[in-house]
Amino acid sequence: MSESDDAGVREDEAQPDGLRERVTARGEEALGRLAQDLLENPWINSALTTALEARGKAAQAQEVALDFLNLPSAAQIERLTRRVRSVSQRLEAIEDALARLEDALESTPVPITTRLDAIEAQLADARRLLSGLGDSQSQPVPLGQERLRVEPAG
């Protein structure tokens, strides 16, 4: 093979890429023009508008039918799913906080129950003292400790 034959083979190999690009570009241009012509056509435009309106009416009818049957729509289910996830995350946060609180209570030097028992014992002692004071007041006061009643001057 001569050098000119080699060059011809190389041009043929490079030409399919160029041809493919040209065909692709022309096809895209033709599709663009066709789409533009279709959108500018009043009959096609009105048909698209009518189809979109019908779709909206069908969606409304579907929503009314679902409400009548007391069935949730997809949007309502999605909203409920989001709310359940939110509540679940909040519950997890509360559980974590309770676990931290439980750990803190377990790590205190004197358990809470011991402290509460001591407070209850002190309250019982205070009740006994107060009941003893009430009993002593019901006994008659010795004559030397009686208070005199003073009548207003008048």
C-alpha cells in the first residue's frame, strides 16, 4: 500500500464520525423544528390544553372519590409518614435523654432511695414532735402561767 492509500483509509475511518455527527445534528435540528411547529399549531396547542385540564379534573374527581370512601390520598399518606418519622425521632431523643438520666442516677454516690428514706424518717420524727406539742396544749395550763385577759378601755 502506498502512502496515498493509507491516507485514503484514514479519511474513510474519520469520515463515519463526521457523518454521524452531521446526521445527529440534522436530526436534532429537525426534531426541534417539529416540536416548535407542533407547539405553535393552534389545534395541537388546544388539544394539549384540553388534555391537561382533563388530567386536573380527573385528579380532583379521584380525590373526591377517595374522600367519599374515607380513604387517604397518596399526599395524605406521605404527610402522615413524615409526621410518624418526626414523632419517631422525637421519641428516640427522649429515650436517649432518659438513658443519660438513668446513667447519671446510677452513678450518684448515695442512691436516691437512701436519701428519700432518710427524708421520710425525718418527716416522721417531725410529725411525732408536732403531735406531742398538740397533746401538751390540750392539758390545762398551770395557774402561774395563765395569761390575764385585758379588756379594752372604754
